[in-house]
Amino acid sequence: MTRPPAGDDDVPRYWRELGLPGLVDVHVHFLPERVQAKVWDYFEQAERHYGPAWPVTYRLPEEERLVVLDRLGVRAFPTLPYPHKAGMAAWLNDWSHAFAAPRPQVLQSATFFPEPGAAGYVAEALDRGARVFKVHVQVGAFDPRDELLDGVWARLEETGTPVVIHCGSGPLAGEHTGPAPMEGLLERYPRLQLVIAHLGMPEYRDFLDLAERYERVHLDTTMFATDFTERLMPFDQADLPRLAALRDKVLLGSDFPSIPYAYAHQLQALHRLGLGEEWLRAVLWQNGARLFRIDG
């Protein structure tokens, strides 16, 4: 079997030996400079929030981060903006649209918040070419079933646009995190194309259930199975056969740049699950390429 990458410089060798044209990473963040700085400042105080330290490995200027992804061979990635209060989403969507326009490798991203007018600016983002939306239930501190979002979810279900949603209770629980709100949402909109961030950690089993029950529910691997996460929110190895069976619904995610280890470690963590090269090929390229219609 192909050896896992020894480090970031070795990542291109890894995906080439797997027979892939590169990587599709569905969980990458690029944010307006002052917003990004605040996010990084939060992680620098992680011991107050999470317990363990969370050093940001890729705290680099924007253009340098783009170079890092290019050298790794990440051929497509989103920017995944997310608001923490009302009045931010439309502005974040404008910024994300401008960021993606000159960069063909960027999957134009957008977001929303339960507020009057949300359906309108979501429709505008779709008309301008948004290919993926991001929702962060814990940071936004809102119930995804809020009636102010009814028009948004209906439109996203109709269009089949992927939504990367951080809804698990890790690394911090919120009033509306966990599987129950998502079950309620999917009962109302069963055709939503949801990508459950972080495999739903720590409620892995519950979100595996949702991916098995709903045709369009996917899971992303962001921080999953890494040494950092296994110390805090370990995955029950008894559920590995279920993860293997969901091969076509699991997508590579990393949380670059705000990760407390090298990018290569996410690939090492997935490799050591022992689910085989066909599973890795599907997760690292094929599933993301199919979801976002990316040519290899």
C-alpha cells in the first residue's frame, strides 16, 4: 500500500501514488483580514476555551496561504465564511464573491444567518455563482430550524447546493448543537445537500445515522482521527465498518489554515484508519470532484 505522507512536502507524492490528480478539500477558510485575525486571536487563547493549546500552524499572509495549498496539490477549495451575528452575512458573501472571482481553484462560498432578508441575499449569492454555503451553529448560536430560514433551506434544497454545517457539539457545545436540530431540519427538508463538518464530533455515531438515512447527507473529515482530536473526542473503532460503507459520502476536510498541526497529518490520520486505497481515493478526490463537478 502507498506510504502516508511524511510531511507537507511529501503530500504530492502521496496523492500521485494513489493515482489522483490532486486533492479536493471542502473545509478551508479564507476570511476578510480583520475577521481572520480575530479568529486566530481566539485560537491563541484556546486554553481558556477548550483546555489544550491550539497553535495555528498556517498563520500566514493570504497569498502565502494560497501558495501552501497549491504546493500541497489542493486543486479546489472553498472559503467558508460564517457570521456570529445578524448583519454580517451579506457583507461576507460580497467579500467571498470578490475573492473567488479571479481564482478558478476557489469554490465560491456564501453564508447566512436567521434574520429578515436572509432568503433574498441567499438568492443573490446563488445568482452570482455561489457553489457552497457555510453554517456554524455553535458560533452563530442559532437553531437551524428557525422560521426565518425556511425560505433559505427551501431554496437550497431545490438547487441541491452543498451546505457545510458545523452542527456537532465539538470542540464546544452550544444550545443548538448536536443531532436533534439536524434531525428536525432534515425531516422538513429531506433533500438538503448537507456536509456535516468534523464528522459531527463528538456525536459521530448519531451523524453516521443521518448519513445512512438521508441520501444527500455527507460527512467531512475535518480534524477527524488526528492525534489532537483523538485525545479530546475519540472515535469508536467499532464504527469503522460503517465509515467504510459510507465511502461515497465522506469528503476530505482540513480546517486549513487554523489547524494545530501540519496539513499532512490529516492525511496520515485518514490513512491509518486502514480503510484501503479505494476509500482514500474516493475521500481525497472523487467525492468532492463529483459534488462540485470538478474535472480531473
